[in-house]
Amino acid sequence: MSDLRVSFCNTTLQNPIITASGTFSAKASGKFYDFSQLGAITAKGISIEPWDGNSTPRIAETKSGMLNAVGLENPGATGFINEELPLIKKGIGSAKIIVNVAGRTIDQYVLAAEKLNAADVDMLELNISCPNISEGGIAFGTSPKAAADVTAAVRKVVTKPLIVKLSPNVTDIVEIAKAVESAGADALSMVNTLTGMRIDIRRRRHILANKIGGLSGPAILPVAIRMVYQVASQVKLPIIGMGGVMSGEDAAEFLMAGATAVAVGTAALVEPTAPIRILYELENFMNEYGYKNIEAVRNALE
């Protein structure tokens, strides 16, 4: 039998499969599968104060994927700690807890990260795709300097491992990765959604109320694989690969590209038990081809 354990940020995950931010809820997901079987779960983006999110419609299907413009609706850090976290802790078992941190300014990121760092969670994931209000709405993750600035500011107030989630909507993602590495990131998760848009040609209206949304699902997998491969060869940080993972073979592809762990997102919205199925499929793939451990898969690319 293959050994699925991986070393990530000075801790051991029992396997490399993680839920992607925004696609997991202890109450909802826990009705369909035992999430303690996963390597880790990632809670949805949490800001210091509650956010209402965008107007509806804010989710739409598209060919080989999904567009969403939910707008990081969340109960705020206090609400998460008091309401969602106890439910997660009740069923987490040996899996780890990662919390995605959101903000619109550096101060908001810092306040949310500081509060969540004090909670009973294992790691923080910094979502730098949020708009930088002080810079006119440009996302922190699209500028090396802005990405480094917010990473460095949060690094000063957190003691737990800090994962930075990178946006693919950039010219050179390696440059962004190097910037956050130098600013103190412990790991990377990549990639977030690509920007996209659909039009209802019969109603002559945008399909999403927000007009533009984030494209996820199998359509973006080749882009995500390419970006993970490029970054893995240029930085020393472990990477959580994500973007269109629908099967155990997709997960293996991310590992061969250089990822240490793999997050499952959109697949779980289509099929709630997808993270567990993908875990089993990855294990079956490894057994079939004689991979003794995850590191063997990561080193397999010729």
C-alpha cells in the first residue's frame, strides 16, 4: 500500500487532499462525507467584519467550468470563531484546519489574520486576490510590491504557517511568487480563479449581476498546471496546487508538476463527495503504478 502522508509547513498531513476555500462547510459537507479523512480542510474567506457579498445571480455554469462572483460573503472573524469553527473541530479528527483570510486594505488583512491566528486553527491562507481599495481597486495579488507588502504586514502578526494564495490573472506569476516568498510566506496555494464573463444573448444581459466573475473548474486545469510547474522550479516554498481537479489523476498531475498538496474546489460543488473520491482515486493510481509515497509521484516527471 502507498504512503500518502506529506510534510507541509513543518507538520504532517495524513494525505495531500485539501478542500479549496469557498467550497467547504462543516455543516453541509459533513452531511456527505467524513472530512476527517482528508489532509486538511480550508474554511471560506474570513474578513475582520461580516461581508454581505455581491448581488444575485452570482454563480453560473459555463462550458467545462463555473463562473462565480459571490464576493466572499462571510460572517466575519468573530462569527466564524463562535459558530463555524466549533463544528469543524467536532469532526476534524487528524485533518488540519486552514482558514482563508480576506481583506480590502492591508489593515483589514492584518486585523483578520491576527484574530484568526489566536483561534484554534493550524494555518492561515492569505487571499491576495481581494481588491486593494487604497490603490483604486487593483487586486493585491496582481502587483509584486502590493503582494509583498500585504504578506509582510500579516507575517508580523501571525505565528502560524502563512500560505499565500496567488492569482493567475497576472503576466508573470513567478515574479509574484518570489515577492511573497521574500516577504515571509511559508507556502503558496495556486491558482485562484481566472477572470471571465458570459452574456445571455437572448435577454441581452450579463449572466452575472457583477458582470465579471471567477472561472473555475476543469477548463482552467492546464493553466494551473503550467503555473505550478513554473513556480515550483523557481521558489523553495511548498505549493498547494488547485484549479480544475476532478479526479485522482488530476491530483497526480499537480503533484508531478511540483505541488506538495492538492485542493479540490468546484468538483465538490457538483459532487459533494468529490474530495473523498479523488483521495481514493489518487491512492489507487499510486498502487497501480507502484508509487510508494507522494514524494515518488512528485519526482516522477522526466
